[in-house]
Amino acid sequence: MSFSQKLVRWYLQHRRPLPWREHRNPYAIWLSEMILQQTRVEQGTPYYHQFLERYPTLSDLAEAELDEVLHLWQGLGYYSRARNMHRAAQHMHREWKGTWKTQPEDWLALPGVGPYTAGAVASIAFGTRAVAVDGNVIRVLSRYFGYPDPVDRPSGARALALLAESILPEGDCGNHTQALMELGSLVCTPKKPLCSACPVSDSCQVAFKTKDAEELPKKSNKTKVQAADWRRVLVRHAGSVLVYRRPESGIWAGLHDLPSSDDVRNWGMNPDNVKWQEPVVHLLSHRRLALYFGHWEPANPPAIKAPFQWINEADLDQLAWPAPLRRWLKKNATFDQVK
Ligand code: SF4
């Protein structure tokens, strides 16, 4: 029995009953892959249902307002994914004209779709013979084949892709792709892999030779995490609060934000007089933000310029916010409809 046959047989017996596995609808499968990038299954599943309910078809999503998509995306973080998803839906709707592409190259041309997502959608939705190498697959393959070099270098990525290709079955690859990921999620886990329950342990290089699975995959130097303090002020006047929309690139691109301590200083307030609350720590991929929040209720409204604008406080929940701001506003602003 081949690697793939053993793997798929195990998968069909042990797979989790996830909603995107109940069909081969390319739109829904692509949607699930976009939502699950950098998101755990438990966290992403409710969003998958919400998006399908609000936008049951590709054209529904393509024709939706971006703000509405971002609003629905709140809580998932990495908002560039939501923007890319929306742009990709528009592209498919406009250019593919009601047909689906079955090859990973076509999906790779879409915004927000990298080699992994392209391979995953092509193989899972259409059975195309394509590799999909994500973190789980890298772990399984580097251990199974005993790949000794860092996997986070271009040479490592190329080597893993070739190894993934070497075990592809002939014919429909959908179950094979999902089985490999599922093995990484359930059995070949980062810590304490369950080698005794692994369907391919009899031929696994690590399990048989070194017994040291946790040493793999090897990584090169980790990226340093930078620490930063950010101060945000809830400026209130006559039932409204000051907000602005962040630029379309960079951290929290296109989401709403509150004025910083520098902004309110420019409007004539001394931030040293603000009673700052205990910081809220928020971790981004390469940054550790300590967010300090304070309040200011000026007697006269400050002279603001774009991009700042006054928003009725009761309407704050209509805007898309970064997760830590949304959580703070939920506790500190006079509305209660924020999700
Ligand atoms: Fe991973 Fe162990 Fe299976 Fe090898 S035998 S693939 S290390 S779970």
C-alpha cells in the first residue's frame, strides 16, 4: 500500500466532520481556506458559516460593499485577507464569468492566494494533482523524510514541495491533500506527536531512526519581536466621538482608529493630564503593542482636519475596528452592539 493509500484510509476513518468537507463547492472551499489562513479551525468555523449565510454565492460576495465584508470579518485579524478575498471574488466574478478554474496557476493569480491556497483549492474542490504545503504538511513531511535543513528558507520550501509531489497519488487528490493536513493537526503534532497512532509510522524516517520527532522541522533564526507603546484617546463631544480611518497599507490597514496622544496634543490638550488606564497588550506577528487608553471631553470641539471625523457614539459599532480597540470600546463606549 502506498503512503497516500495508507494516509487516505486513515483519514476516512478519523477525520473531523468539518463543514467545508461536506461538499466540493469551489466557492465555499476557497472561502474556508481564506478564513483559515492564520486562524484556528474553532475560531474560523463560525465565520465560515456567517460568510456563507450572508454571501451564499461568489457573486453575492463580489457585489458586497467592502465595509460590510470588513465588518463581518471583525475578530479574525489580518484584515488584508478580507480585502484580498473581496478583490479576488470580484476578479473571479468578472473574469471567470460563471466558470471555475481547476488548475492552481489560475488560482495563484488571485489576490491573497499563495501556492498553498491555490494547491489546496485546486485539489480539494476539483481533485487536481497539485501539492498544498502548509505548516502542518511541512511538519509531517520533514519528519517523515527526515529533512535536516531549515524549512523556512527558499531552498527548504522548494525541497518540501518536491517531497510533497513525490507522494501525490494518481487520480483525485482531494482526500490526499486533506488527509496530509489532518495528520499534521491530529497526529503529527508540534509537541508529543502520536507516532503509535500514525498510519505511516512503519516507513517514517524519524519514528524509525531517531525517535526525535520534536526536533523537526528545523527553523533558521526567528524574527525579532518589536515592542511599542501606543496611546489612544476617546474624545467625546455632544454625543459624538472622534475617529479616523487608517491608511490602506500597513498595520490595521483601512480599519478605524481613535486619535493618538500626539493628535490630541495638536488640538491643544496636554496628554500628560490624561489618566491612562492599565495597558492592553496586543501581539501582532512581529510586534508587541502596549495600548494605553484614556478619555477627553473638551468643552469646545477641537479644530480637526481629515481624516478625522465626528461619529455619533451610538454608530461606532457600524465601523470596522482592530480587535483590541473593539474590545476596549465595547467596555468603555456607550453602545453595546459590538460583536
Ligand atoms: Fe509524524 Fe510520528 Fe507519523 Fe512520523 S510516525 S509522520 S513523526 S506522527
